[in-house]
Amino acid sequence: MKRVVVHFFKRYGSLFFLFFYASVTAQTDSLEQKLVTASKQEKIEIYKQLVNTYSKIEIDKALDYAKQGLELVKDEYTKSTGFFYLRMGNFYNDKSEHETALFYNKKMLEVAKRLQYELGVAKSYQNIGVTYVKMGNYNRALDYYLKALGIYQVLEEENFIVGITGNIGSLYSCRLKDYKNGLLYYNKALELSKKNGNEEFRAHILGAVSELYMGQKEYTKARNVLEESISIAEKINAIEIIISGYNNLSLINIEEKKFNKAIEYTKKALQIQLERGSSEDISQIYLTLGDIYDKLENIEAATSYYNKALLAATETKALPQLSKVYQALHKYYDKKKEYKKSYEYLLKYNTVKDSLFSEEKHKQLREIQAKFDIESKEKEVEILTKENEIKALENESQRTTQIVLITVLGALLIVLVTLVYAYKNKQKTNRVLIEKNSKISQTLKDREVLLKEVHHRVKNNLQIVSSLLSLQGKFSEHKSVTEILQEIQNKIQAMAIIHEKLYSSHDLSKINLRTYLDNLLAYFNTSYALSEQNIIINKTIDHINLDMDYLVPCGLIVNEIIANSIKHAFQDNQGGQISIEASRNNDQCILTVKDTGVGFPEDFEIENSKSLGMQLIQGLTQQINGSIHIISNPGAYYTIAFNIAT
């Protein structure tokens, strides 16, 4: 029977869709004609109908109608205003424009609170939570989900309780990896959806439960639950659930080494996704296909799908997806022994990670400042209110004194002056305490953010150390263990000196380049016993402050150049000189390193060099968006220029 139904939809599905689309078009044409003569209130209702209709078939058109409807109710606080804000938030989430979606969801929350519309407040909380999940801010998402659930339970809105319970289960299991709480909320949602007869949501939750089992590597349980989910979704034509189901079946088959079956399911999901229109999720599908073909050692197909994943992630500008693609490409080219490309994608991956971290850090700082501003305004309002109360008491006292004796008036005035004086002294003391407490609280929060920044930088530098160790091993086939360890020690010491300076600095964001290079060169003098080799290092370095993003690459570049000069520039122990200069020209830093050694061969070009040192110098210069120029003059002469913030 199932095969007959599937065959029927394959054969007549397109005709059914055309009939459906034609009927919708006829309906919307009729509504658009009514707009010409309709009153303002009638137009608002028509726009709401058009938004609901087109949301199922053409999001961009639905969004356009929502904007027109919003223009009619501009600056009004009504349920219609809230409706347009809510739908626009949904549409921008579908278009992967999450910051814009968050703006409209918060506008909806503002309207709902102004109207004291509790159900609208809960819907806003839920939509804000969904947006934070897509942005990767899971703790804030959980906070808003639980707020929404509390209101739905008070209002006894069973259908909404089902939806938000599933959202919370998904957040726990898929994002926070708390499978115990995830399964608890999923089972609650399944029980409620069965009670309400909501098949679409039941299919969605079953799919989520299968992902939970996949996370625990219980693939048989995952497959059984997933097949039930897809079966329900196909009956009700729930496209998104079907796509997700095929993707997860593909992942299960990959784990079971059934790669051809995995390709079949992934391509089914891809075909449906392409028919619906591209989204940020399509880059993950391409990435999955690239991984499968890589495992099958089909290099041509793997490279093609990895490139498609990169293009899709770049077009949607979704940083989480772009981060995954860069990381996958780094590992892929490392496996192919194309180390230069592998290193380029590692740098891009770190840059995207830094962007995600910085975006979160700035958001936290903005929230801290906003909270402080709100508290300050509330204190000002409280002070003004009390001053108004005092004035009211003074006026009442003046009316009373007109009918009392002069002696009583004098006594009251003395008491009043005493009270006002004591009150003002108390208020002054309270304000001083409030200001001090606010400054202490602000300082602690800022320190916490900065400490997270330091931990993040340490983690990044450890990842760079790991990558350098990997590259050192691959490029050191003909070197002794002592040489390899010396080179590794130099690179790690170059970064260790930065953290030593950072620890002793009052400003955790910048380090003086001259101080840093003095310490680095002192290390070289000791480590290589330069005085015994008759090698002298001269330096002329301006007062330049650099942050970690520039200082780490600069330190590694200087390390590589000096190490190369010591090992290769001076022959027969004749000794020589190495000069380092650093100067600042407006927003540009110019770093020059030269020696009096033998120089480079006539046909030397850094782009064609196969040595690890030269590839690192070139890659690190690209990382700080700089340029490098190398000549023999007659010794080796390096000039690196890069822009720095003022």
C-alpha cells in the first residue's frame, strides 16, 4: 500500500502542487483587488491573510506584505502590530539573518508587554529563544524557553506547551549535550503531542529523539525511531522533518561504514533542499557528501562537494557553518599532504572562531553597560519621586500653618529643616555607596570578560603550537632530534614570552613590541651562545604597542628569520651581524630584519620555497594582512609591512 501511495505522489505530485499554487494565486489576486477600496482596518486584515498564505509558498513575498502591513500600523501598540513583528522575526530566521530576526522578536515583546498580552509575551520569549539557538547562544536560549514555558503553563495553553517542551529537549540534548534532561523533556513532549493528536510535532520530536540516541551511539534505537518519524512526516508532507530524517539516516550509515547507502539518503535530502531553495543548512549537506566521498577515496567528487559547501557557507554568511567548513577543509588538505592549503584554512578557521568569540564578548559588554544605565535611570527616578513627595509635604505644611499659631509654625519649621537635612545627608551617603558598588560590580564583570579573553587566546596559541608541531614533524625528515627540539623550543618560547609580558602588564589587551623583542633576543643570545659564534644582534625599535592578534605572528616571524640567519648565513665561524628595526608610519608598522651573511641564491623566490620556515613566514604575514619583500643586499634582507589600529 505504501509503495502505491509513493508511486501516486511521484507521478501526480507536481500536478497537485500546480493546482494548489493556482488556487492560492487566485485567492491572493482576489485579496489584492480588495486592497484598492478597503478601509485602513480592512487593509490590515487583508495583509495578515496574505502573509499567512505566502508564508507557505514564497517567504520573500510574505515578508514584503508583512512590511506593508507594518507600515499601516506604524507606532501603534495593537495585536496586529505584534503579529507583523512576530512573522517578520520568523521570516528573517528562515533567511539566516538572525540579528534582524532578534530585533523584530524583541519589538514583538515590547508590544505584548505594553498591551499586557501574556500569550504574546510567551510567544516572543519562545521566538527569541529559537533565534539565540541559531546564533549559538544556548544559555540565553534556555533562559527564554523556560520563561515561555512558565507563562504557557499558567495560561494552560496545551499546544504551545507541547512546542516549547520539545524546544527545551532539543536544546538540552543537541546543543548542551545533557542527554538525561533532553530525554526527559522529549518524553513529556511526545506524551502531550499524542494526547493532542499533533502528528507533525510528534514526527519532529521522534526525529529529535533519534538524534539523542545517535549522540549516545545507540544506532539501532536511533534508526527505529527515525523511520517512524519519517513515516509520519511523509503522510502529512512535513518537508523539513523529511530532510532532517534523511540527513540523520545518512549519518547512521556513515557510522556503520555503509557509505553507498549514506550517499543515497544525503542526495535525497539535497534534492528536496534544492527544490525548496538554498539555506544555511545546505552547506552541511554538501559537507557530509564531501566527507563520504573522501572516505571512499574519490578525490574528484570529495573536492567538488567541499567547494560547494564553502560557496554555500560564504553566500549565507553564517559564521557557525563557515567555521565547520574551514575546519573540514583544513583536515582534508592536511590528509592530502597539501600543507600550505591546510595551514591557510586553519588560519581562516581561527579567524572565524575569533569573530564568534569577539561578537559574544562585545555583546556581553553591551549588556553590562545597558544594565548599568537602566539601574542608574531607576535611581534617578526614585530620587525625583522622593523629592516630589517632600515638596508635597512642604506645600501641605504651608496650608496648615495658615490656621495655626506662629509658635507652632516655628516648631514645625525647625523639625522640618532637621528632617530635610538628615534626609539629604542619608541620600548623599546612599548615592556614594551605590556609585562605589556599581563601579565594583562593573569592574568585576569587565575582569571576567577579559579573563575569558585571555583563556581564549591561550587556547588558540596551544592550537597553533599543536599545528606547528605537526608541520615540524612533516618537514623534518633529515634533521636530528636535537635540531627539531631546538626549533620547537624557539617557537614555544616566542609565545611564552608574550604570556609572561601579558601577566605582568596592567593593560591585558596590548604589549610593547620593543620590550617583547628585547626579551626574545635575550633568549636567543643565551640559547644559541651567540657571543661564542661572534654573532652580534643590533636593534632599533620604536615605541609600538600591539595586541595579541599581531604580536604572536610577529614573534614567530622574527623567530624564524633569526633562526635561519644563525644556522645558514654565517659560514666557517666567521661571525657577523643581524639587525632588527621596527618603526611606525601613521597606521603602518614596518619590520626590517637583515644580516651580513651569504644571502640567498640568485633564483630564490619565497613563493616557491619548500622549507617550513619560509612557508611559516609567508603564512604568518598573510594572517596579519601584511606584505613581505626579500632581497640579498648582499646578505638576507627582509621587509614586512602591515597595518595596525591607531
